[in-house]
Amino acid sequence: MQQPIHTAKADGTSTAFSPVAVIRSPFHEKFGIPRQPGLIRDVPAQVVLLPPFNRKEAVRGLEDFTHIWLIVQFHACPPFDGSMTVRPPRLGGNKRMGVFATRGTHRPNPIGMSVVTLVRIDYEEGITLHIKGGDLLDGTPVYDIKPYLHYADAVHEAKSGFAHSPPQIELRVEISKELRERCKEFEKIRPGLLSLICQVIGLDPRPAFKKKDDVRIYGVKLYDLDVRFKVKDGVATVVEVVPC
């Protein structure tokens, strides 16, 4: 369990924020996670509420909303090093922008927010929110859950700076018949695995400065599996899918 976050108050005292939930997702390392929520709309995950918030009254009425905001902690990132600029992947990693002009994980306070689809609420053995479309590492602490309000949260005339359009699928993903059959076996307890592999690798998770073809074999950890692939001529070939 993550330690509470302490914040200073004007009177010199401090307030502690403790997690209200934890994320369970197929992403078990940062490499390969979509860089924004909703880029892979059908990726499943769960928000498991922690005591004392794992009670029905804490989510009463939430089932009437289709989307929710999650306020989370980037718990697996190194401490902030004081740099006021970062290199956004959307700009190819070649141009620096102010830390507050980006949504990356390198921040003075490791706080993030994601809007996700609320699929259903499971009341067995506590409270679990089943969600889709997240960009969250397994084990991510959740500090707040808020309903998404379309009339307040969607600003249709907004400008989005250098991120003016969603990233597109960059790589065509090829998987051999043998590996597809193997993935179908894995899907018995990992629903949608094959589709998830294609979408995650198709977005090209490689660092921007390494997106030229090379001989390296990359690995993405999905669930408890290591998915290894190589890239040539804009085609990503999955070469192995094995338990970690």
C-alpha cells in the first residue's frame, strides 16, 4: 500500500491524502501503456475500492454515469529532478516543452487524471468498478473518483496545442497462425488479449528517438505475459508470447 500524500496548509499544518482504491490492469510495466486514456477504448481494468470505502453507500448513484474521472498517483516514476521542461513523445522527443504544458508522468507532484468508461459495478467481496479505456499501470493508487459530466467536462471549442489530434496507429502488426492459436489459449483467462496486443503494438510504444527500424526485439508485458516483437518497414512482427 502506498503511503499517504502529505500537503501543507496555510496555517502550517498538513493534510494527508490516502488512496481510496487501487487499479488492476493488464499493464504490468510502463512500456506499452497508451499515452492517453481512451486510445485503446476496450482495454479492461478494475478499480478496487479499499476499506473503509468498499461499501455500497460510497458508490450509490454512480451506476447512472457512463464515464468517471480517476485521480491517481504515478507511483512507479522516479522522483522529480527539478527540470522545468520535458520532451513530449508527440513531438518526436526532439523538442522541449514546459512541464505544465504536457501531461507526462515527469512532474513536480506525481498526480495524474484519467477519464474512463464505467462498464459495471461489482458488489461481490467489496466494491470493484469495471472500467475500459484506461492508461493505468497495475497497482496504481487512486486518490479520488468523480463522475464525468458531459456538459461541464467536454469543451468542444477547446484548442489542444501541439497535441491537436489523437495519435494514429503507426505499425501494422503481424502474428503467425501458431502464435494466434497460442493467444487464444491464453485468452481463456485473459479476455481480449489478441486485440490488446495488436492495438498496443500498433501505437508503436518504442521511444520516439528509436522509431527507425532496428534489429532490437522489444517486449511488452501484458497481464502476466511477455509479448516480444520486432519492427521493419513499418510492420511489427510478434515473435513470441510467453509467461513472464
